[in-house]
Amino acid sequence: MAKPSGGHATDIVIAGGGIIGLSLALELRQRGLSVAVLERHRAMSSASWAAGGMLAVNDPQNPLELLPLAILSWALYPSYLDRIELLSGRHVPLRTQWTLQQVQSERVSTDALAAEIAEFAPGLDATGHSFKWLEEGSLDPNDLREALPEALRAAGGMLVEETAVVGVESTAHGVLVETQRERIAAGMFVNCCGAWAGEPRLGGLPVVPVKGQMANLRCPPERLRCVVRVPGIYLIPRGDSRVTIGATLEHVGFDETVQESSIKQMIDAALRLLPEATAPMQVESWAGLRPGTPDGLPILGAAGTKHCWHATGHYRDGILLAPVTARLMAQSMLGEFPDVPLDAFTPARF
């Protein structure tokens, strides 16, 4: 790939060292391209770390347009994790394989379903709820936070942390990317900045931060072995006595503070479902910023500026959609037909 003249040179510069940016970089490295990922803070330090880690392919809250991406991404997940583990030497397991999703029904759970709930979630109080099983996995984002940056480095990718993009200039044959430290010449630039992707210097997309607060409860691992989702709360067992609960949806700008009142409301709701869980004296709680868009769909494709691309706006599904985003973006950037058409996700819709 041709590169313009400048300071440091590479085929692709990616702004954003979260799961989307790192996964795309790994895919491009697999195709033989040189890649530099620039992260303003630490890699995997915002929504990628704070997420629940549900691979919620069939979440009823997801827009229907998202389903083809979700299905393909779930199919790609085994090879995606295998590659990360091979490169990093770190195991990233699926912590659960099934989800109990509440459904709107006047019927109570059937005897067969009640028996299955007693097997996978004997600690659950399902009184007054109707559920169905969804074949969905979940993982602990902390596992990915440790493994994914190492995998990229092992693959020969460059990861530069504590380095923000100051500006991007399109040239006849590529881009010049300005940071606080240097100028980098590249063939292409990709904005994978998550909740920060809407900054004017990155193209001014209509991406806004949506805050989510979460916490960990404790429960014997054998008492809950599946994800449970009901309106207003979800429970994600990690298999080691932790049960992650979440999450709020707050439009409060870039505020990442944790409010005790919000955490207490979530704990109360979780304990109604899992009464034998406990909240430690010092509850582990945190907040992250999801990248939201006006229509709830990600922004994937070529930007209005030549040689520039966007891969952002994944809202609540960044963990789920990382493998498919990497695959489809790499295909599009290299002039191939993507496995799933990206018309519904094009930046031009805004």
C-alpha cells in the first residue's frame, strides 16, 4: 500500500485502542499490513473493560438491522479467541454458554423450563417471570483486556498508548496523522475512538457517550451458571463466585463517576432475582462510556474525507461485534465485497 511522505510511516493508523480498534488491527496484520494503533489513555481502558461481556446475539433490545452482524460475529468468535490466545499465550474463556431471557407472556414457566432453571440457576427466584433460553455466550472483559494488546504486539502491530490524535490531513495518496509527539504518514486512517469518536478532528460524527454503571456481587458458582436478563437488570456469573450486575443508561456526557444510589438500586433488583447472593462490605463498582448513535446502530465504512474510515458507535454491543467489525472493515478497506452489506451502517446516513 502506498504511503505519503512524513515522519513515521505505516500502512494503517487506527485511533482508539479499545476492542474494536485492536481487533481491526489484528485482522489487518493477519492480511500482512503494517498497523499503528494510537490510544489516548491505556488500551482497553474504557467501554471495552467496563462492559458486561455478554455476546447477546438475540437481545430483544437490539435493532433488527444488527442481527446479521451479530449472527456472523458469534460464528467468528471461536477462531477469534483462538487467535488471541495463540498470540498472547493467555486463555480467554467463555464463562457462560446460555442466557435466560425474560419474555412478555401471561404464562408462567413450564415444568420443563423450571427443571432446566433448577439445573443451571438453582439460586434464581423465577417467581412471576416467564423465560426462554437463548444460546449465547459471555466472557469477562478483563480477560480480553490482558490478552488482546499482547496479541497485537505479538502479531507485529504497533500499540502506542497515552497518545491522542491531534489532527488528520488527507493527501493525494494517504493521510498525515498528527499526535502530540510526532507526525505519522499512512495509507489509511480509521476512527475507532468509541465514545470520543464524535470529536471534530475525527470527523464530527453524531456519537455521544452513554454512561453505564455496574457492580459485582458474590454467589457460589454452582448457584448460577447462565446469564439472566430481565428489564432493568442483568446478572452475569463469572464462574468464580463473582456475579456482575448492570447496567444504567445515562446521558450525562463524559462523567464516569459511580453513584452509590444507582448501585444500590441495581443491587436491590439483583437480590430479588438471586436472593442468596451477597454484596460485600466494599462493593466492586465501576462505570464506562458506551458510544451511542441516533439510530442505535454502529457506524462502519468510508468517511467523507479521502483515505479515512470509521468503525465506531457500537453502543452496548462492542464486545459482541468486534470480530465481525474487524472482518467487514478489512474487507471494505481493501476493496473486497464484505460478507454482510454495510449499507445500513454507512457514515453517509448522517
